Amino acid sequence: MENKLKLYGFNNLTKSLSFNIYDVCYAKSEREQRDYITYIDEQYNSERLTHILCRVTEMIGAHVLNISKQDYDPQGASVTILIAEQEFPKDKIDRSCNLGQYSDTVVGHLDKSHVTVHTYPEFHPGNAIATFRVDIDVATCGEISPLNTLNYLIGSFDSDIITADYRVRGFTRDVNGKKLFMDHPMTSIQNYIDNETLDKYDAVDINVYQANLFHTKLLIKEPELQNYLFNRDVLEIPPKERLKISNNLRKEMIEIFSGANIFD
């Protein structure tokens, strides 16, 4: 059994996990591109995203205070969940508020923790590459930590490229008054991703230990072309075109992974 730190008063550390997940697809015709966007919008609508975030809330041992969700026109969706470490009386919780009714900007005053997700499906007619980006933020205060949700979230989406940031801010004190700037051992975000998942990716870390700031990027190792064709069979495509499509998909992934226009 893990020994818990003995603290003086409340744990004031703020732990933030933010990451982007990218799914890349080849959609050549205008109809395929429209169908891809429609598929993504249906597959990852606000209702499905809410279910995913509620599961995340359960996994970190928090309690839902309020849910705000919104589907956008022409595409995309957002969900924000306000959570707390302790359970509140049901008559004190408002789950009906839909802040998303304001289409431009929303500002909400939060209790102590929150979970958010935003989706960005898009395509480029010039290269027949469609991408779907998911931005997820899990911010917690106190003892609960968002790191144990990583494997679930990665598995909830088609994850070709993943960029993840984890940061612990502030400090708390032990019973002797000593400041604690970290309440759990940490060397890399990869420590919290299971080996079966890590084996599928090339991973790079950029960590600033003095600032309790951890950054990890992951790129799928061996993509199979059939998994990236939307409503098409790979055997219908001539070998030379298959190679060209595979190269274009890989270039797109590498540029997203590196954050630079390497092949321009």
C-alpha cells in the first residue's frame, strides 16, 4: 500500500495535463472529404465526448458538479466539466447550465478542477489529407492526479500523433511546515503510459525538472495504409499510387509531430 504524505491542511498543488491527439486520413474526392467530416462529427459529437470525460472524472476519483457541451456548425464539438475532489449534496449541484449557447466566447468561474475537450476536424483539398485534432485538458487541485487517465484517453481516439504536457504548480506543506513542490515521483509522462501502447509509438521527451514541467511527443511507428483510407479498399489502388499516398500521409504526420514545415 502506498504511503500517503502527511500534510498540514489542504493540498494546494495544481496539476494540469494537456494534450493533443491527431488522427490523419486520406480522403481524395470532395465527397470523401465531406463524408469524413460528417463521420467524425457523428463519431465524436458532444454526447460521446461527455461520456468520455465523465469516465475520466470517475478515474481520477472526482465528482461532477456541472457539464457544459456544444456541437458547432459546420463541424466540431466542445465539452467542459466542472469537478470537485469531494462529493457535494445533489441539491447543491447544477448540471443543466449550457454555457455553449454563446457561440464566440465563454468564460466560466470554476470551483477547483475541470476537464475540457475540443475537437477540430479539417481537410486540405490540395493534398487530399484530412486531420482530426482533439485538445484535452484535465486540471486538478489537491491529491487527485490526472495522469492515470492517459491510457484510457489515448485508446478513446484514433491516435496517430500525441503531444502531452504535464505540470505541477504551487506548493503545499507537510506537517513539519516544509514546502513540497511535488507530491508524487515523476521522471516522464511515459511512465504513466502502458508498455503495449508505447511499443506502437516513437516517443520523445522534453522535460524541465526544476519547473516540474514534463512534455512528451509520440508518433505512430508502423501505420497500415488501409486504416487511413476513407471508404476505399487498398487493393483498388495501384501500387505506385499506394506508395505516394503512404508517403504523403507519413510526411503529414512527421510535420505535425515535429511542429515544422519540413517538406516545403
